[in-house]
Amino acid sequence: ERDWRRDLDVIPLLERAIAIDTTFAAAYWALGSILHADFIDWSRQTALTQKAYEHRDRLNDYQRFIVEESYMFDSLANWADTTRPQPDECDIEEPLLHLAEAYLRRHPEDPRPLGALGNHQWRTGHLEEALASYRRLTEMDPSVYSGWNLLLYGQLTVGDIKGARGTLHDWRKTLPELGAREFDFDEASVAAYQGNYARADSVFESVVASYKDDRHVQVNAAKLDAVLGRMNEAWQHYEYAIRRVGRAGYPAGALLWVTHEALIRLVAMEDSAGAVADVKAALAALPDTLNLADTWTDVGLVYALAGDPVRAQAELDSLTRHGRGNWSSSRGVLGAAIALAKGKPEEALELLAATQIPCTTFNNSADFRLGPRLRRVLAGRADEALHRPDAAIAMYEAYLTDPPNTYPANLDAVFLFDTLERLGTLHEARGDSAEAAIYYARAADLWKDADPELQPRVRLLRERAPALSPGAVDTLRHEGR
């Protein structure tokens, strides 16, 4: 299993390996896998997978399965062929599922493909079968990190908090050598999935203190800081991770983090100019020929939410023009945001209704299109624009209650405070003082330790809540909501 904390150290070794041995299939695949996962060099990743596939005769049966799976994914998605429409990502999972099943029929005692099998089962809608595959992997080989990790986050994604806590307990008991860092990281994630960000932040402090040089830890710390309104600390964590990858020669690898930081600045801090400037600067540092794939969706969202539909449309055109990442889910979400920026809320709702929910497994990516809750936010804004407060309230409340299918802080860092504030305003406008007071109080409590420059907004909410309904705020405190 790859140690993602050392990717930057491994890349030069793999580059050297394929320079020495031009038929080194495993090295081609490993390098392509890293570039795919973290550094957004899609075109080269496809070429590396092709080379691995060409020399697959040097691999054992399991290694061939891994390479053939990657090659089949690229081929089915038409990522290298921009002349043909790209199928939706759900449509390409069935053949990959059959590939994994075929390997397991040949090698029923080999647990290694069970993670891949579970992922393809998940993406084809067979969630219980996927969880069973992950659980079987932990039983057949308890030493495999990915089995425990997939099972834990699968349970969190379906809302099985009790099951996830049991898995985390068993994992800690089985692999104590992983140490506090791993389990504190996951304990914080469990709290975040429960919406208990105070607990998540408290647990994650020890992780940050112990692993200050880990860019993934820094990014997750940034998200938690932003959820809680500590933006100055969030920027410091983001900037460390961005500089770390940039110094290694992979500025594109930090673009998702730049866009996430920009969206926080835009929505949570209401700083459209700063958000757009950050994204423009990041894009200016990248080669024009780089295929950013579905990262264009997040870039386009920054422009659309900042009220610049022309620039957002240019990003959508880039997404459509290139093969990779041109999914209907990406086009639909960004198209809806553009329609809102153009003042066409009906069109936005039509696009959202027609958009396929993306087939994805749970992850910590900042890729916004992966979160179905984003559709709730955009639909709520469209309903507000159409003066349909009840429909808007339903969408925003669904955002708060829908189980996240990606790490919840990805979206909550941007939209949670804003959504609570909007719900308070909508309830107040229709005369529901008790509900308005509860949402205002929840927003104020979330940002109680926010940066000084944000405290005037927090004070205003804290003053409005009891003025509207003192009893409702007391109930909120008593219930711990």
C-alpha cells in the first residue's frame, strides 16, 4: 500500500526507475497513480498507464489486474479522445466491477482486490455489498490499512455512526502500531460526520502538533479552522500545503486547495474580489496546455458564485472541450451556478434536476461536485431568487441533515455558517421567530471563536436570537443543538 505522506519523496525515485528500465511496468503504474491522486497531471497519468499496460507481461496476475483496471477506466472514459462524448462515470463502473469479480473467481483466497471490488460495488449503487467486501477484507487480512479505512468511511457515509465507532475500536485494537496520529485523525472525522466540530477540532489539535510537516494534515486543519470561523489560521495551514507542493514542481496539485480557500473567502467571508484574485493568480502560474479535468468545475464555481458568469462559462467550456472529467454531474452543477449568476433560477433548477448524482466513494477531496449537498445549496439559492421561501428552507435544512458522501468539512467550511444564517433570515421573514432564533444562535455558537474581524457578524446574530425568542434559545442550549 502506498504511503501518501511520502509521495513527494517517491516521485523522483520512480522517474529514475523508468529512465533506467523503460519496460518497468510497475513503476509506470505507481507514478501514474500518484500523479492521478494528488498532482493533477492527467495527461501524463494516462500516458504512464498506457506504458504500464504495454509491458504488463512483466507483472504477476494481481499486478496485471491493477494495471488493466486503470487502463480500462481510462479507455472507457475516453479521457485521451476529446473527439467523442464522454460517458457518465456511473456508466463505466459495471465493466470494472466485472473485472474485479473475474480476478476473484480465479483467486478466491486473495483479499487484495476486495477494496477495488467494494469501490465498484459502491459506485454501481450496491452499498451493502460494498460494505460487506470491505469487512471481508479486514477479516481476511487485518493488517491491510485500506480495508479498515474503507469500511470506516463507508459506514460514516451511510450514517452508521455506531458501526463506524465499532470499526474504529476494532481497528485500533488490531493495529495499535499505527499510533495516535491515525486514530486521532479518524476520531476527528467521526466527530465531523456527526456535525460535532468542536469535538473534531479538539481531537485534531494533537494530530497537527505531531505532524506539522504533513500537507494532508495541514489541509484538514485548515478546513476545520474555516468551519469554526478561524480564517487566519486556516490560511496559514492552506498556504503551507500549497507551497510544499509548489516547491516540488507540481503547482497544479495545489489548485483544488486554492479553489477551496477561495470559496471559503467568497461565501463565508463575503470577499468576492479576494477569492477571484487568488484563483486568477493560481491559474496564471500553470501551463496553458495543462488539462485540469474536473478541477475546472471548482474554478468555475468561484467565478459563478462571485457573479461572473462569463468567466465561469469559459471554465465550463474548458471542461467540455477536454475529455477527462467531462461528467454530466460536473456540467450540471457548474451550469446551474452559471444560470444563477445570470439571474435565471428556473434554468438552474432544471439543470440540477437533470444532473446525475455522481458515482463516487467517500473521500477527503475538495472536489465540490462530489457532494450532493452542494445541489441543496444551489437549489436553495434558486428558490430564494424565485421568492419561494418554504422551498428554500427545505433545501437548506436538507443540506444540514443529508448524510455527507464526502468529508463534511469540505462543504461546511464554505457553506455551513452561511446556510444557518440564511435559514434564520428566511424563518424570521415568514414570522417564525422561534426557528429563526435557533438558527441564529447555532450560527453564533459555531463562530464563537471566529477571527476578530468576523465577530461583528457573530455579535449581531447573538443579539437577534434572544430578541426574537428567548425561550427557543434556552431550548437550544438545553438540547445541545
